[in-house]
Amino acid sequence: GKEKCNCIEQYALLNDITNYTIEAHALKSVAATIGAKALSAEAREHEMAGRDNESEFIKDNHEKLLYDYRQV
């Protein structure tokens, strides 16, 4: 959990969209598996943003994603 959060945060801060997208995809799957539907949907938005290379969206929203992830 915590390690995964740190990876997501680092990739966001480094603007490493490729790895950020991979981590968002993984988070989407894990959240779905544990029944955290809202978090899974949020992670999916981040995955799609990464695929579309929307670095502004990621920069503006990754902290909320991490906050929500830490609450689960």
C-alpha cells in the first residue's frame, strides 16, 4: 500500500507518464478486487489521462487519488 503510493507520487512528480499510467492501471485493478468501486473509477480516470498524455490532469489530481487510496 504505502510503497505503491510512493511510486505513484514519484512518477507524478517526475512527470513519468508511462510508469504513472502503469501504476494507475494496477491500482484500478486492486481497488476493484477489494470492492473499492469509487477508488477504482478514480484510478481509471488517471489511467486514461496517462494514456492521453494529460500531464496537467495528473499534476492537478494525483494528490487526491493518493489521499483516497490511503483512506481505503
